[in-house]
Amino acid sequence: MLVGLRIEAAEAPAPGTKLSTVDGAEAGEITAAAFSPALGKVVALGYVRAQYVTSGAELKAGGASAVTSPVAGSREAAPAPASP
């Protein structure tokens, strides 16, 4: 599944950088990344195996800490329907 990532790094990892769980299990890979001056960290998109896709899941990207976040427009990012 495509997810957003916030990565604690000064430089963006290259596309294809492997993502792993904190236990070392392979979780996916980065497809695109860039440093965000507004956030002071790297933001990225990546494909992550479904069992690891939860908002706020902690992963590793090339040794750096990475936290998942929903991608705009995805079902996970959509607001809950309003109650009548």
C-alpha cells in the first residue's frame, strides 16, 4: 500500500531504499523523498506491506527513523462521515 512517511534525516534517501520494522523485518521501500524545510525533516512516499500499514507505525529507512502517515485522498486520510 502507498503511504506517506516522515523520516528523521537531514538528506532524503534514494528511491528503492528498503523500509524495515524496528525488529528488522522487511516492510517495503521508498518510491520518492525530499527534505521539507517547513517540517525540518524528510517526507517520502513508499510502498509498505499491508500488515505494517497503520498511521503512526514506526519503521526504519536506511537506519533512520520513519513514521507512516496516510496519503491525502486515501481512505485512511478521509474524514469520518458526519453523523445525521
